[in-house]
Amino acid sequence: MEFRKLTPEEIDFLLSRDCRADDWSAVEITDPESLQYVRNVRFSGTVRWGSFNEVFELPGGVKKHSGLRNATLHNVTVGDDSLIENVSNYIANYDIGRHTYIENVDLMVTEGPCRFGNGVEVSVLNETGGREVKIYDRLSAQIAYLLALYRHRPGLIARLNADIDAYAAAQESVRGVIGDCVSIRNTRHINGVRIGDYAVVSGASRLRNGSVHSNRTAPVTIAHGVIADDFIICSGSHVSDNTSVERCFIGQCCHLGHGYSASDSLFFSNCQEENGEACAIFAGPFTVTHHKSTLLIAGMFSFMNAGSGSNQSNHMYKLGPIHQGVMERGSKTASDSYILWPSRVGAFSLVMGRHVTHSDTSNLPFSYLIEQQNTTYLVPGVNLRSVGTVRDAQKWPKRDARKDPDRLDCINYNLLSPYTIQKMFKGIQLLKNLLYSSGELSDIYSYHSTKIRNGALRKGIRYYETAITKFLGNSLIKRLEKLPAGASDEEIRAMLRPTSAVGKGQWADLSGLIVPRDAVSEILDRVERGEMDIWAVSDAFHKLHEGYYDAEWTWAYDKFETFFGMPLETITAAEVAQIVKSWKEAVIGLDRELYEDARKEFNLASQTGFGADGSQEVKEKDFSEVRGDFESNSFVTAVLEHIRVKEALGDELLGRLRNV
């Protein structure tokens, strides 16, 4: 826009409309027609505005013309077709975009040089310090994971922090920015906040030193009663209903509401936090808590669901709140569960009861941790046959609400992956070692401050073997999906040879990104040598994420000899057929256990509370009307369809192999 100074006649016109200025020569416009939409405004510093042609239509049919009315503006630029009305205090040092609506605001100000939340240190995991993460509006779960957990590499941390400091310094300004098509209404105090396009701020109490990274494809909403200090809110997120956050990063498409309270915490993509409170947590993608009585503190989570009354302790009344804990991806807590940190819970595990023994079950995923008489009992692998686990795995990708094409976090949804399967290999070995060292006839086995019953231990070995068979079989069949009928053994071997050099060795879960550790180490070595900056690291992680399946096969390739005793370098069609048959048995067997687990949801005990004032027949009728019939349940039919599809898939490949 090209601005010009006011003419004497235009100044007189504004004076007649109750406008005042400390210096009329510092007031500039682009369109003289805009003056008729300016009334009762006090100008100080340099104030500029564009044309006012648009009419805003509000809910209920009320219409308001764009313009400036009943406000005090100091060093403000206003874009075309925006409305500023009824500012009880003033707006100072802001550039306001086009088609933006600001009404009933108390104060909007940027005081001195401000970085808008970039560079704020969040004392995540350890309240007393030592794992601080500097937030910025491009922070991903993976970069935050490195900053929080790779403190054993101080050179890496120093270089990453230097890049963040440089970025934060580049954001520094004495003027705040409100983007295009923003709506700010009934909000009391905004101080040093940068607000992106299409954001809606309605009824917030206080926003101070932060960035609202909103855009047209994924607008941000900040609603009634929100207090946010030293924060960043990313695209697509919704924060409302008296939520209070201090020194927090809120990632893409998160939902915080119903009075949630959080301090020194990081929330990444698709987290949902309501009613409860958080302190110093690292909430990876899909961390969910809905209950007022739930406290999450000093823990690392992802794909996690916290039951009502869940709680953790991060101190033992000695040196203060210095302890931390990890619940690996997919873990859940039952109602009124409690964990005394430090502890580590294996992936996709369920925690029930109170646990005070500092257990580490990371090499026994898909387990139950059950408290009985102050003792932690471990049931390894049993969650592999749980309907809830499979249902969660199916719903997460469906609930990824990110519409912003610029996705910050890399998220791998796979239930079975090199990360979890490598733990099952270790789990089988340690369970067998327990059998050997303590005797096969022992009733109870001790492992890392937990107890394992004999029957549970033996079933755990079977569950892990079944899951490994399923995973390796899935990978093999996927690799041979284009195998022509009549292919020779050598052609089969050629098709099975890995195409990626990445993937061997141990794998890690970087808060949603499942990746080979060696590949991560190579990237970090280059950072320490000054060959990569933080932006290149993010790009490298995205490339690893995109190449996951090729790397997964490279890892799985060697495991066929380990598990089946059949090296793929010399495998024959007959041996492939043998593996496929084992895979069919594993998949169908596991699905049938899921089917039986689902049936429990329709037994007589589950019907308790149904059929008010009636007989058993009325109870069954009421249950059927509300919950539906077992055989027609969507999950049950999906399991049956999965059995049919997998059986047909295996038979089809076996049919092609018979032609060899």
C-alpha cells in the first residue's frame, strides 16, 4: 500500500468526528473515502490505514462496516478492510493485516524488542533443570527429543541451541503482527504476541510473549478465559475454556480445554488435554487425558491415554523433584493408577494400580502391569490380544487432524515395527533366561522389581513369537507381492534382497519417528562437525520417515535366519511357502483371540445396568438397542474380514509358489 499524509481538510473532517492526534503529520492514509468510517479515535506515533470497503456479517445477521471506531492507536498500521472498534485502553506497536476484525479489546501492545515466545526455555522432564528445550515456532517432536534426551552429547546440544538462538534473534522486533482475516473479540490483554492469518481469539484473558502460528488451511482458535504466557501455539490447534499454560509449546492440531493447566511442558501433534494438569511433561503425538483428577508430571509419553486419577511422583522428599519417567508409545493408565518415578514402561502396555518399585519393562512390550498387595505383577505380551490395542492403532491415523501441508512432526503409526519387534526378541530371551535360572517349575519369577507368574511367562513367550512371525511374514509377503508365477529360487532371492543400506542394527522411537539408531547417529555426528544445521536435521528426519519401509525390510532381512533358521540369501520357494503357512497361522490365531476378547464386551456382565425396571429379556433387548449385536459390531466384522483377506493373501502367494 502507498500511504500519503492527510490534507488540512481531511484533518478537519476527522476532528469533526471526535478524532484527536498528537501529531497529524504522522497520520497517513491510502483512500480518502476511508475517513467516513473513522470516529472517536486517538492517534499517537505513526498511524496508517488502508481502504475500508468491506462489511462484516456477524452471527445472528448483525452487520458492521470496516473502519476505526472508539480506539486509541499508537504506532499502528491497519490493512485494507479491517475493523477496530471499542478498544478500552489502546493498541500500540502493531502491524495489522487485511480483513481483520478487532472488537472489545482492553489492551494490545508490544513493549520493546520481543521474540514472541521463540527462544523461551521449557524445563521439561526435570523441573530443576538440565533438560531444557528452547521452543521456537518450527520445533518438531524429533528435534525436541534430541534437545531433551541427548544431553550426553553436549556438543550437539550446543550447536542445536545456537541455531535456535539465531532463529529467535531473527524473529525479534519492536512491533507485533496480526495477520490477515484474523478475528480478535472480547479479549482483555495481548502483550508481545504475533498472530497468524485466520486465527480466532475470542474471550481470552491474557496472551503474553507468544506466537500463534495460524494459517488459512489450519486456523488456530483461542477461546474463553485462556491465559497463556511464554508460549507457542502451532497451526490447527484449539485452546479454550479457561485453560492456563505457562512456558509451553503446543504443536499442530492439539486441543487443550475445560480448565486444563500446564507449565513447562511440550505438546506435539494431535494431543488432547482437558480438565487435568501437567507439569514438565514431554507429550509426544496423541498424548490424551480427559479427566479433572489426572496429573501428568515429569514424564515422556506418546500415543498415550491417561485414565481418571492417574498420577506420578517425581520426588521422594529428599533432593526435590528431580526424577523422571518414560511411558513408551501406546501405553495406557487405568483409573487411579500411580507410578513412582523413575520408572520405564514398555511400549503398548497397560498400567493398573499403584506402583512404587521403579520397574523397567521396556524390553517387555504389550504387557499389563498390575498391582496386588503393593507388588507389581507383570503379564508380558498379553496386550497383543487386546481389542483395545488394535482399536487404538486403527484410530490414530484416522484422528490425525493436521490439514497444514507443512507437517512439523514425523509420525509412524505402525503397531509392529523394528522398534517393538527388537524388544520382543530381547523379551523372549530374558523370559527364557528366567525359566532357566529360576527353574521351570517356579510359581513366581522376579524381573526388574516386578513379579511374573509361571503361566504368564510361558504365554508371553508364545505371544511374542506369534507377533514376530506376523511381522516378518507381513514384510516377506509385501516384498513378494509382484512375484510372477513360476519364478525360480534365484529370482525370489533377487526380489528379496534389500534396496536400502539404512536399517541394520537397533532402532529408536524419536517421539513418533521410528528410525534406525545408526542413521540418527550419523546425522548427529555431522551436526557436531558443523556440516548440518537444525533445519537440515529436520529435513533428514523427514527423508528417513519417507524411506521407512525400505529400511524396515533391510532390518527384517537378517531376522529370518535368526528366527526361522532360513537365511534369505539361500532361501527356496519351499521354505518361503513354509514361512507363509506359519504366518497364516499366526495372523489368524491372533485375530481369533481378538475376536474372543471382543466377545467379552457382549457377555452378561457387560449388560449390568441395562434394562431399567425389566426382566432379563428386557435387559438383553435394551443392551442390543444401545450396543448392537456382537456379530454386526463394526470391529468384529473388521476382524472377520481381516481373517478372510489375510487367508486369501497367503493362499494366493502359496498358489504362485506351487507353480515353481
